[in-house]
Amino acid sequence: MNSIPSIVNKQKAYYTAGLTRPLESRLDMLQKLKQAIKTHEADLTAALYQDLHKNEQEAYTTEIGIVLKEISFVMKRLRKWAKPKQVKTPLTHLGSKSFIFPEPYGTVLVIAPWNYPLQLALSPLIGAIAAGNTAVLKPSEYAPAVSVVLSNLISSVFPCDYVAMAEGGPDVSTALLQQPFDYIFFTGSVSVGKIVMEAASKQLIPVTLELGGKSPCIVHKDADIQLAAKRIVFGKFTNAGQTCIAPDYIVVHEDIKTKLTEEMKRVISEFFGPQPEQNPQYGKIVSERHYQRLLDFLNDGVPLIGGQSDPVHHKIAPTILDQVKDDSPVMQEEIFGPILPLFTYGDIDEVIEKIQSRPKPLALYVFTTNKEIERAVLENLSFGGGCVNDTLMHVATPYLPFGGVGESGIGSYHGFDSFNTFTHKKSVVKQTNRFDFAFRYPSSKNGLRMIRKILK
């Protein structure tokens, strides 16, 4: 493989040659990418199982299928998005026309995480290609099987001067961050996001940071308990809880705590069997280090449900943890695993104050049929995105931007926002030559008087 500086230099030359700019070329490459994903589907499914024990349905629903749908959505609308747009012109610019020209940034870097190693690599790449950029894609070393298949897939579609894979560990990421990219898109932890942003700032490279945080799930006393239990279990324990927008802790009204936990226990058994940690279709923890970290969290409360583990396969049963203190280790960082601390409340103002005291989360979920409770939560709490009476589903629509706020991230993507993220909006005024306003020039005697009238 060529050195990282060589790859970036060649991509910049490829971009400068204008080879990524024609709209038909972009559409053609997106179509080829879509076909390659279909061709490699069996290999991708096997790799996702090898790295994370994702079953076939989960692999297709949360990774393969969602990427295919994203490509179709973008391709259908790209012609419209890429057109220069004429906008209104103020009276001060009488006789001229104003335009916004969407243009690519140039050569971009996409750093992907391990928890959704296909989706979170290809979704931003789709936006980068649609916008007309070249791209270097850095997959996570924690998902090696997917990385191998993804490398084969990418090389079968793109010349490396157009899209290149840069595989390896932190040393590769460090080397990449020293390169003069035109844009950086990072998905991962808050701590690493700070490193990425610091490195980018030294070269004034714009960034999108898709991070995480402790996403709360509120269950009010008037919620549909059966539906709430099913949707919370789905949202929390998909991918064994290794989802950036999974409910990180639950705050349930004290009147329905017992009913909710009993229903969640039933649903967990229905979804994953009586011994989930022994179910081959239930996800595993990605590494020994992450597994041990999660086991330590089990000591921070009393399991109402679950708590069992399988050290051989790095599995932890879906666990609801009671009697957790706000200052315990499990509440100091994003859990990123199948452990769900549970708290109770009596008044919604308690919950709002509790969440306001923490960094702004990437996601928030509230289960209620009371419009006033819904309004109080949505109007008083800042978060990246979320759902009322569901979990995760806001991320699955291309019509909504996905991203964080505050410590949970900067910028957004999906659908139009993916194209928009990797696009610079070039503003152009096309002035008339038929006449000229003399008052704008310093030699005009009455210039200031006229300018005051126009700009008041």
C-alpha cells in the first residue's frame, strides 16, 4: 500500500483533474457501490457475525439494508441537490442576480467506528461521493473481518485515487490527522473526538463529529407499558447495547416501576430466550477490554433482570440495574453495552433537572400519552435527536438530519444532510453592466445620504 501522504496527494490530484465532479459520474459510482454491496452481502453478513455476532436480520436491518436505502434515496434526488440555485437579491443589488453553487470540499477523511462498521463507514462515504469529493476511509481495527470485506468491496468499485482504505490502529489515525484534508468526518467517542478536533484545528480543517453520551429514556406513568417495554428492549439491546443512540439509562415514574420491569423481563425472554448470553443470535461485546469494563459496571447496582455473562464469547445478558447512584462509575460515561441503570421519579420537573445537569445527550426518548409532559420534555431539554414513544427510529429516516449537540457532536448527516455536509455553498453575485450606481463610490458627493436611505 502507498504511504498515507502519497495517497492523499494522489487523491488531491485526481480531484483537481475534475474526475469526480460530473454528475453522471457520481451517479454511476453510487450505482456501482450499491451493486457491490449486494454482491458482497453474504460476506458482509458473515463478517458482521464474526466481529459482533450480529444475526442476519440485525445485520441487514441496521447495516446492509439501511445503506442500500440511503444510496437509493440520494441517487433519486442528487440532480436537484447539485443544481446551482438562484436566490433573491436585495434592493441594494438592483440589476444583479444571486446564486448558490454547491461544490465539493475536495479530499475528505472518514473515520468509522466498530459498532456499526459497515453502516457508519459507508453512510458518510455516500454523502462524500454524492457531493463530488475524493475520500480516504479509515475503518476500525476492532472490526477486522468487516474491514477485510469492506476493503475488497471498495477496491472493486473505486480506484484508490478516488476512494482509498487506510487500515490499521491509532498510529494510522494519527498519521491521517496530520494530512491536509479538506474535511474530516469522525464517528466515535467524545475523548477521541476531542483529539480529532484539536488536530483539525491546527490546519483549520472543518469537521463533523458524531459522538455519543448518556442518552436518557423517560417513562411516564401514563405510558403504554407493553409497547414501551418492547421498544426500550429493542432499542437498548440491539447489537448488545453497543449503539451510540441506545437508551443509556431509564427514568421511570415510581408508580409503574414494577409493572415496567416485569414487562421488560418478559420481553427480553421473548426476544433473546431464557438465557440470552448463551443464544448464538445475541450480540457479543467487541473485545476483552470492553467486556471487562462492562463487568465492572455490574457492581454499581443490583440487577433486577439479567447480570449473567459468558467470558468465552464475551457476552453479557440484557441487564436492568437497580439501586444505582448518580455518582457511580456506570453513570460517569457512556455504557455502550447491555446494561441499563434504572431510576425513579415522582414529578417530571425532577427528571428535567436531572438531565439538564448533565452534558447534552445524543438521543432522548420519552414514553407518554400526555401532551403536556411531552411538551415539557421537548421544550426544556436539548439533545441531538430522539423519539416520543419509541427508540432508535429517528435515525432510520433519511428525511431527518442525524447528529449531536454540545459534547454529543457537531454537524449532522443522512439524506440531504449527508450531501450538504460534504458540500461548500459558493455564493456568487452576477452584476449587470447596463448601469452603475455612482453613489457607492467614495467620489460621490451624495453617496452617504443615499446609502443611509437604502441601509436604514
